[in-house]
Amino acid sequence: MTARPASPGAGNGRVLLQRRRRYGDTVFRAAMLTAAGLVVVVLAAMAVFLVTQSLPALRHYGPLSFLGSDRWAPSDATPAGTSPNPYGIVQFIYGTVLTSVIGLLIAVPMSVGIGLFITGIAPAWLRRPLSYVVDLLAAIPSVVFGFWGIFALIPALQPVVSFLTGTLGKIPVIGGVFAGPFFGLSYFTAGIILAIMVLPIVTALCREIFATTPADEKEAALALGMTRWEMLRTAVLPRSRAGIIGASILGLGRAFGETIAVTMVIGNNVLSITKSIFSTGATMASVIANEFTEATEPFHLDSLFVVAMWLLIISLIVNVAGKLAVRRIRGDLA
Amino acid sequence: MALAEPADPISGTTEPARMPGGNAVGRIEVTDLTAAYRGRPAITGVNLAMEPGKVTALIGPSGCGKSTLLRCLNGLHLIVPGASVTGTVHLDGTNIYDRGVDLVQVRRHVGMVFQRPNPFPTMSIADNVAAGLKFGPRSERRGRKLHEVIERSLLQAGLWEEVKDRLGKPGAGLSGGQQQRLCIARSLAVEPQILLMDEPCSALDPVSTEVIEGLIGALKHDYTVVIVTHNMQQAARVSDVTAFMTVSSPGAPGQLVEAANTQELFSQPAEQATMDYISGKIG
Amino acid sequence: MATSMLRRHPGQQQPGYSPSAARRTRDRVMTIVLAVVVAIAVAVLVWVLAYVAAQGFKYLSPAFFTHTPPGNPASYGGGYANGIVGSLIIVGIAALISVPVGIAAAVAIIEYGGRLAAAASFITDVLVGVPTIVTGAFIYALWVIHFGFSGLAGSIALALVMLPLVIRATAEMLRLVPVHLREASAALGVSRARTIVSVVLPTASSGIITGVFLAVARAMGETAPLLLTALGDQQFMQVHPTQRMSTLSLQIFTDAISGFQAAQARAWAGALTLIIIVSLFAISARLISRRATITRS
């Protein structure tokens, strides 16, 4: 005997008419949105706290004085003295930018080359393993790179750099940039390590960008009788230009923020800007890492927060610019 | 098919409840229904009644809005952001789009089976069938034994014999036709009065299609069935009432042209447009 | 590929279409150049791993995992037991903080949407690019100033590093859950919240776990933020997160630049250990993402 399911309102416990106050749904939704709100709050708090901690130094010396001097001499600081500002941060900005640019100059061409090879030349079975291997570089922790940099990279660089200082270092006018002596720890060494660390992400992005080239454009080029290299150069590269730039900007952002590996190989010469790329220096990240826990001088810690604040600002600008450039090609969380 | 009587969770008796005044249970009446996505109407001015104990088929060329109409019957149309509805859909006298009505509750009365079978991939066959009960309001679980419900639903869906020994196996491991019957069982487990089917056989092979069409014939005794199909022969085979929808021009909102007993509609349609569609001139 | 039929074979009489010898040479040369570039990248990876392995194995032994460093850094012997335990505790707590918040935020972004969620989505991308030393400085200002250096402070800093990674991975997985599963659940009369918890999240679960493991692998390797928060107790085992704690990464850092050969030897072993641990997490992540979803009955 079959029974019909009871109808609404017929006493089976289901009533259509009441708007059920869905507490469960409302609470759940609120909880999820709170978590999302937390993310926003975190970034805002970061900015607020950094500025707040920098405020004493900013007020004492005046905000612009930090950017006006490249001399960082905490031992010169006195509680009363306000000028000159002993905490000039220009050389840190210089160090950050210089090492990152060196890194990019090396990494970007390589990434483009590797990307072209993987998407355009390598046989299908080789693509995944190759991509995987390059990605593996990203998994190596920063401190390991720094360690290896000191004991393996620097000895290997000695002969190369001696050659460069001997040749490029002798050229009039720009020779100063390549002058010796080279003691291992230097902007240049840091730049090379940054190149290695930035390579995986720029390569991955280039791979994605090159892979979006429509197959028929590539086939049309080949059908015209172009060699494979010519096809890559005319069908893949030109349309990828914007993407490559975006990837480079993102790589730059990553390089700006790299701390430990750079700290270990740059020499931490905080006094002022040194001209040669083969001499020791410091970056914004490295000075914070080095001096933070021993910042006992007047306004020392506060000034380090000024450095942190500026580091955050330039990192954010570069990363947002990079994201916007790349987002047009691959959607992230959009 | 021998089916166990579901116990009434309030009184504990197994007597089916009756409405005063007869057996009218699961009647849908659509009045002047217009459904739109972000302001652009997909269907306009639909008037249609679907009777319990009958299978109503919605046919028409692609893009005529038959799926949209179907989704308006259980409020699923409104899940898409920016969607809106005007007009009424009365379910046994209650307008489901009334302010006071909870659409989630409505869907306990109106089940739906989709074009592509979609069993929950992380759950076993038994868990799939029981999902509606397990994740639904506690009050409906009282007095019900899950394994009885599972067996009853699978029997109703004609799947019990094939899976009774492997209820713990993943639902995704079945064939297409079996998966669709699993989805039917899943819908039936919450004891709706009405079953909506959106082209349930279009992704299946002919043998599975035949099995499910046979199932529909059996289900109509206990449920009101509304089926959307692009296959006219199927509509002729399974339905008692057929409603024909079409668009006046590409991009225009869909409209209900006519609805009549299936026999009548296919042999002597009242409208020329229907005639054109049936004879293959359009569509 | 159809183009292989169209590609002109050398020697075929098609003046102007068949690549000259010079162009063919250039093609070959460039192919070699690109292959060399790839080889250099691979060679660097092998060089780093081989060097660390060579130096590390010299000193690695079971005692390394069970002993703490000797009192005098110049003497050989001892190990990084305290750092390893510290790493596991600090990263563990960081995961406990970042994973629920991260999953919830991703649910808000993908399932609910709205302006707050869109802002969170954008800011998540931004947070990925924040230098970890800055995160450390932030937590110093927020927490350490009031409560002192501690493993817990380190955990909070690492949680901030992991959070955007977890959100990104979860969001990507949630997006992959087909719409028709959500519809099927809704059609059964299951509430929105229950649909997300019982249908959507379980379907996305293996991918989410993969993302979490990768975030953990990343966090295990972090040093910079911990310099400013957990600070490290180089010598003794410490399991209370409210105290200063050492981590593997901190110990490697300190010993690597210490100038003592014995300390450096320990650091190499530590570096090898760290790479092994990070690899274990990363490999587990890949294995999890490959397994088919299992039934729960």
C-alpha cells in the first residue's frame, strides 16, 4: 500500500508559512565575513602600528630628514640633538634597489629563456619535470641560500669578480662602479642570490604567459616557413611583453622583501653608500634584521621602524603594480 | 513495489494525513509569472497549473525559458545573484514567493533532479541518499530511521537491487543512469510532494533513459512530476499534460503558448506555433 | 600537429619559403642557448642541494636530533633538538591560528561575496607581498612590547605569513567545486551554511589540505620574523610557547655566521635537516592532492 507524503500544513511538522529565523545561517555568514574583515584589519593594523612606532623619531628629526642623508650612525645619536639626523636611510634604499635590480637583470632574461624553452621547445614529457625542478628552487629556505652563498658561492665568484674588477674596474668614469677590492660579501653577491630566489616565480609567470599564446598564431607562423626560434620571437614574445613586465615587477617586489639570505651575504656596512657593486653594503631589510634586537641608542629602534615603514610602502607599491599588470593575464582571487 | 509506510513524526501513526476536502496534495498553480536576470526577463506572463498524480512536460526550443520556469517552481531561480521574480507560484494554496515564506523549507516539498547526475562526490551511496535528511532541520529527522529511509528511497527509485550490497561505496562510482536514479532517490528521501526534473535523461544512454521513463510512470502515483525535455517523443511517452513554450524572436523572453493533455497537444494543437514546433518546422 | 605537414622540408623547391642556412643556424644556436639557460638553472639547484647535502651529512647523526647544542659553541658535538622541537611547536600553533581564519575568509570571498569580501580578496594578494621582516616588526610592536619575546609571538607572526597562502589555496579550491553540487544541495532544502560545511568544503578538502601543507612548508623555512619575535633560546629545550623559543631556522642562522667551525658544522647539518623537513611537507602536499577523494560512510 503506498502512502502519499503528507501535505504542507497537514500536521506533518512542516509549515510553509513561517519565515524560519535562520539563526544558523546568519551566525555562520557573520563568522565568515568577520574572518574576511580580519584580513583587512591586519593590513590596516600593520600600517598603523609601524607608523605609530616611527612617530617619536619622525617627530624628533623631522620625517624628511631620514630621506635626506645616507649616513647611519646610531652612536652619534643623543636624546636632544635633532640635526643632522644620524639615521639617514638613503643607503638602505639604495642597497635594496641595487641588489634587486642586479637580481632582476640576471633573472628576467633567464626566466624568459626558460619559459620559452619549456613552452615552445621542450618535448611534452619534459615540460612537467622541468617546471617542477625550477619550482623546487622556491622551496629552499632563505637561510639555506644565505649559508650556501657564504661558503659555496663566494669562493666560486672570486675569480670571476677579480676578472671583472681588473677589466671593467679600470674603465674611466664608470670604473668606480666595478672597482675592487672584493671580499666576498657585497651588493653583487646579494644580487646573484636574489636572482636565484626570484627565478622560480618569474619563470612560472612567464610560462603561464607564453602558454596563453593561441595555438593558431603559432601554427600560422610555422606555416609561413619560419623556424621555431623565429616563431617564438615573432608570435610568442611580442604579445607577451606586458606580461613579462608584470612578472618582472612582481619579482622585484619579492626581491625587495628578501631578508635573511641578503643579510648573510651583503656585509652589513650601514655607514653610508659605497660606490662599487663589489663592496659591502646594506639593505632596508638587512639593517632591521641586524640591529633590531640591539637597538639601545636614543631613537634607534624608532628609526628602524621608520625603515620598516618605508620598506612596507615600497613593497606594497611594487607588488600592487605587479599584481595589476599580471591580473589582466591570469585572474588571481579576482 | 512494496513500500514501507512513513510514520507521521508528530502522532507516530502511519496513517497518511489528509487535507479536509479531498486528496489534493502537491498542486502547483503559476499565475502571471515573470522571471528576470538582472532586469532582463527570461520568461513573462506564464500561467500554468500542474496537478498531482500527473506528469506535466514542458517542451519548446532551446532558450525558450523552460528550465527557468522549472527553477521558479522551487525558488532555485533566485539563487543566482541579480535574479528576480514577479507573479505568484502557489503550492497548495500558499504563494512560495510570499514575504513570510522560507524558500529553504519550500524545497523540502519540491525536489529537483538535474540534467547531469550530480551525486555528492565525497559521499557513499547511502550518505548521498540520506544527505537531505542529515543536513536538514533536526525536527524532520525525529522518528525516522536513516537506513529505512535509504532503503525506501532506493526502492522507489528502482535502484535498491543494484546497490543494496554496496551502500558504502562512493556514489560517483556508478554508471550514468544509476547515478541519476541515485539523485532521484536522494530527492525522494526528504519526502517532497512534487518532483521537478530538468532534462533528466539528456546526458544518459537510451537504456538508462528507458529505465528512468518507466520510473516516472511509477512515481506519478505518489508525486506531482514536472519534467522539462527537449525530446518531444519523450514528452509524448511519459507525460499526461504538455505545456509548450517558445520565444517570439531570439533574445525575447519566453512565453507559454499553450498547455493541454498530451494526446490533444500532439494531435490537434490549438496554436499554430505549437504545430510548427511539433512538425519540426521550428526548434 | 597539422603544421608538420605544412612545414617545408629543407631542400623542397619553394623559393622564399624555405629557411636559408643562416636562419636555420640561428634557430639551432638559439635552441642551444635556451637549453643552456635551462641547464644553468637546473645546475644551480643541484649545486645548492648537493653542497648542503655534502656538508650536512658529514655531521648528521641520530644524536643531532636528540641533543641540544653544547655550552661552548666552539666545541663539536650536540645537536639541534631544541630548534627542531621549537619549529614544530611554533609552526603548529601558527597553523592552528591561520588555517581556520584562512578557510573562513576564503569561504566569505567565494561563497558570499560582497564588498568586504572583495576588499579581503585584494588585500590577501597584497599581504603575500609584505616582507616577512616587516611582519616581524609589526608583531614586535603589537605583542612583544607588551608581553615579551616568546614562541607565541613567533607563531602569530608566522600565522600572518601563512594566512594569505591558506586563503589563496582555499579560494582556488572552492572555485573548482562545481555549481551544480551547490544547486543539488539547495534543491534538497539544505540551508546555505550547511551546504558550505557539509558539501562544498568536503569536496574541496584535499586541495585545501594541500595548500595548508605548502604553507606549513613555507613557514618552517622562515627566519626573519622570528628574529624579532621568538628570538630564540639557543641552548636549552623549551616547550612553553610563552617563553623565548628557538627554531631550526634561527639556529642555522646564528651558527652559520658565528665564525666557529664547530657551530658551522652543526649549522650544515641543520640546513640539511631543514631541507628534508620542508621537502617532506611539500611532497606530502603533492601526494594528498593526487589521491582520489575517499568515501566517508
